Amino acid sequence: MANKFDRQQKLALWKSFCDEHKVVERAAPLFVESNNLVQTFTHGQNQRTILKRSPEMEDIVITEANKVIDDYKIGSNNYDGLIYMMFWSEEDIAVPLYIGKTEKIGRKGSLSANIKGIRSTHPFFCRWGYNYEYHLGDLSSVVCPGHDLRNPPKKYVRWAEMLFSSYPSSSPSLNHTTYFWCKAWQSYKPGIWREYGETSLTFLEYLLIGVASDLFPHTVLNTEGVNKRQQE
């Protein structure tokens, strides 16, 4: 279906989804920054230098995660989890950098550890935690000094190259202010392709990445689910 649409039609789909879900309006800066210099802090037993999430970003995650937690507690099954996007804003258009999800149910069939006790699980924090194998922990291992990883994850080397103009540093410089949006996703809602009707969180992520990688092939950092033509 997607191949039958030209760029303008796909862009209209993208804008419509972003407008409906107020992606730009309800987003927050991902980092604490001033003049594009990101604030860092030391974390953990070995006092690793870490990129600092903005309080506004944390408020968004906590607010949306609590909707999923409450849903799990009462067993209503209205929410699948969280859909999120890291992006730049250009002329009020969300230029996507990374699209992902945090499922409500974890590997053991209960509430995911990434969501459970969101106010006290800052190392995980819906995949945006400060631990290694989480977005900001691994990105910090590339961007900030003092990490002893011999082989930083290639994924986050790509993130660093896209996001930062100057690193490694304890005050790394961003290319552009980087924003974060997330939303607790209700599985009975239609996604970006309304023709599909009710759209699960997993399918929504797949569709968003597909459209985004067609429209913004030079900024999308996802490697799974992207249009194969953009990887050639």
C-alpha cells in the first residue's frame, strides 16, 4: 500500500499523525542543555559521566507510563505500552531521529521492569535509562569521557555522530536541540495508516518507522523496519 503513495501524500500522513497526537506541541527537550551544550553528571558506583535527561522529558515519561501502570493494575487492557520519538523540529515539523516502543508486558508475563515503579527506576526509565544497554547509558559511553567500554555499541556511535557536533566531552555540543515525545498507546486507536483501523503498539512502531524512513532517510537512526531502499 505504501508504495502507491508519493512523497507529498506520505508527508501529509506524517503531519496528520503528528498533529493528531501533538508530537511537537507536547514534546520536551531530551537533555538539560544551554546554548546546545548538554549538562552531564556522574552516576553509579564507578561515577560514570552521563548525559542528563531534562526534567520536562522525565515528566512526560512518568505521566504516560503511569497510565499504562494503572491500566495493568485494573486489568482493563486499554494500553499496549508507550510509543516514543526522538526528533528535531523544523518549521513545526517533527524530523524523526529514532522511533521506538516500551511494551506493557515484560518477558516474564508481568508488568515490564522498564515501566514498573517508573519514579524509582531511573536506570531503566522506559528504555531511556542511565544503565548500559539503555539508550542514554550507551549513548553516554560514546559521548562522555570516563567510560571503559572497549567497543561502544555501533548503534550509539551513529547516534552520537548525528546528534553531537563536539564529543567526547563533559559538556558535549548538540547539532540541534533534540526533542522527545511519548504517548501511552491504546490498541483500539488507528495508527498513521488509518485504513488499517485498530493498530497495536508493535504494528504502530513498524508503520511509523517505515513512513519516517521513506520521508527522512538521512536522519532516521532506526535500522530495523526501515525501507530497504534507504539502506542501499
